Amino acid sequence: MKRVLIFVLMMHLVSASADELTAGSPKNEVIHVATALDHLTVLEFFEPVTMAAAGSPAFQIERHEDKVFIKPLKSGASTDLFVWTASRRFAYELEAPGEVKNMSFAVDNVISTPKPVPDSSARMDEVADMMLTRAFLGAERIDSTSIVEEKGRITVRIEHVFQSKKSLYIHYSVCNHSARPYRVTVPTVTEALAPQSTISILSLRGTQLDKQVLHRLGELKERPLTPARAETQKEDLQPGDETQGVVVIRGQVSSPTVFQLTLGPEGSHSVQGTLVF
């Protein structure tokens, strides 16, 4: 299992390096989508959709297999929408709801086969070797031994953290110890300050905090962070199932910092993992 966990982190690092290599290529065009109240617009991609994110709650966004469904919830609101498939990213501008006769009922996104680039395979092999080596040497194992796996609850463990020049990669696992299915959502991430802490934050670096230590930190002042990328191995966990995920935050961490990951709720309880890095 440990090899699987670190392998997931390695693949995200290689993917990030590939993005840097292709940064000089033309950016995806922004596709305008006309909408109408009480009507659905469907985006079809002909390959699995891995994630979809809109900039406003004024639109209901749902994804299923190779499709994304869009439904405006109120008039006068527009926003942007990003969709990631297995091979690329799409950018959209969802226009404010208008007349039905002008709306986009369905948008087919044909994914063209990229033209071969000379020597790209050898270059990517070099980058993969370099990033895998750096990741194996630089990934820090987070101590989560104080986290108790409670029967009937969802357990989040922070597994590894890797700091590159531009990003912080947080690798976590989720285990369903309850008797009901659990949906793993993209975690929200906050950076927290503990001005009334009775213990040294520095002494906690590299650990996941349990409830007792969190209580000793006192009231936290939280600042929300926007993940640059987030992905889980699978979303739906049956009782006894486990999955892994990676969330990426742009920026450098120069001093011990408290980070808190919050996943979808488990009934009336929040599902969280808190670490110091």
C-alpha cells in the first residue's frame, strides 16, 4: 500500500513537469456557452471527465463519465468553467441565462490527436527520471501515528508532503470505517495561525494533529487557499474501502505552517486532516 501511495504522488509530479514543458504552446481557447433558465446544456468530451470546477454557485455543475451538465440557477450571473479530461483541459465562459432560442443545448468537444514533436519522448523520459528521483529524495513522510481509526467514522491520514520550487503537494488517504457509503469530494484547504497556542508549532512539524493537540492550539485563524490541482483515485467508498488523493498548492512554505484539509461531511461530522509542515 505504501508503494501505491508514493507512486500516486510521483505521477502527479511528472504530470506537473509535463505541463511546464508545454507551457510555451498556445493556450486553450475560451469557449462561450449560452444558457437559459430551467434548461440543461450538456458538454460531451468522448473520454472520461476527471474534474469540473466553476467560479460561481449560480450554476449547477454535474459530471458523469464523459459528460458535464450545466444548469443556471439564477438570472444575470455569468462565470467561468474549467473541465479536465483524461488528456487535456478545457476553458469555458458560461454566459448569463438568456432566451431559449439562443442557448447552447449541446457542445461536442472533439479531442484532436496532437502532432508528434521530434525527440519529445526522450525529453519526457528525462523529465520523468529527474522528477521521480527528486520526489523520492524530497518527499517527507508525515507522522500520523496519533490518529485513531474510530469504528463507524471516516479516517483521513496525511501520508506525504513534497515541496517543489513552485508548489506544495499534500498526499492523503481516506478510509471508510463506517457502515455506510461515503463520497470523497475535492478537499477545501486552509492555512491556519494559532496565536493562543500553548505548545510550539515548530515541535509539531511533520506531524498530523489529533483532537487533543488541536485543542491545545486554541482558536485558529484560518485563511482559505485555492488548490491548483486536486485529484482522488476514486470518489465512492463502500464500507471498508480506502482511497488516496493529492492536492496541490502553489507557493513556498518557509516556516512551520498549519494546513487543514476538509472533505465532504459524514452526517453531522466534518471530515478533516490537519498537519504542520
